[in-house]
Amino acid sequence: MALKIYTKTGDKGTTSLIGGTKVSKSHIRIESYGTIDELNSFIGLCADCISDAHSKSSLKEIQDRLFTIGSSLACDPEKEPMFKLPDLKESDITFLEQEIDKMNDVLPAMKNFILPGGDIAVSNLHIARCICRRAERICVAMQSNDLFIDAIVIKYINRLSDYLFVLARYIAKLHNAEEIVWKPRVS
């Protein structure tokens, strides 16, 4: 018999962290890993919108790291040592930095702010960047409220938003989409 997807245990607005601790579904920890899940899903959409094999492969690697982050955030920190959860590593951040540098090497220098848009893939990457920034703000709020979050998670998410911005510019170049320069209205 297949496992049922619905358990009815959350019908009263609570859920369990990995380790069994019950918390409200409005708890900031739930918000944090829910936003990471949203980001992961949107990155999947972004990968589906681009044809560059290397970028697609990098996005799949990033999705794997986001599952790692999600599992860390979904676990009761006091019980995490009992579980064999995957960990982020400094090399994961180095990977993002190296990818950013490679793309920046072929992009024109930015002299203006640019508006998101010009191509479906580019627009979706900017939305993913915005979701990533929201995830970062939630994780920082956890830290500010003395809820345990591994510092490397915040560092990775910060670097990921930079990566998504540069990837949007890079994909615009590959798709021959003109960057839309922001021209502030002056009254």
C-alpha cells in the first residue's frame, strides 16, 4: 500500500520539526524552510527556461544545496546531532563565487541599475533572486531572535542571491536580450 500524502496532523495549525518537536505552522522556523522550498521550486522553473547546459547543471547543484538547507532549518536544533543530516560546506560558497566570477568575466561592466525583464528566463531569475533575499531576511530574523541557525546558511543564501543576479545578466546576454537600464524620473 502506498503511503498517504495527507496525515491530518496539521489540521489544527501545528506541524512537527525533524525530531518530533511540535510548533505552530506560523513559527519563523517553518517560514524559513517554507521560503527555501519556494526558492528551490522557482529555481527549478528557471532551469526549465534556459538552454545553457552549464547553467542548468549549476542550478541543479544549487537545488541540492537548498534541500540541505531546508533539512537543517526543519530540524529541532537540540535534536539535530541525533540525525545524519547533510551539511553545507565552505566549498559550496566557493562554487557560487567561482561561477559568479566566470560569468562576470564575459559580461559588460554595470554602469547603471537595471530593471528585471527583457526575457522570460531573465525575469524568472530575478524573481528567484527576490525570493532568495526574502529567505535571507527570514534567516537573519531567526538569528536576531536567538533561534539557532548555522551561520554558513546565511552566508550561502547571501551569495546565492548575488549568483542569481549575475546569472540573470548572463542569461540575458546568451538570449540576446537587452538589459533594461533604469532611467529615474527627474521632476
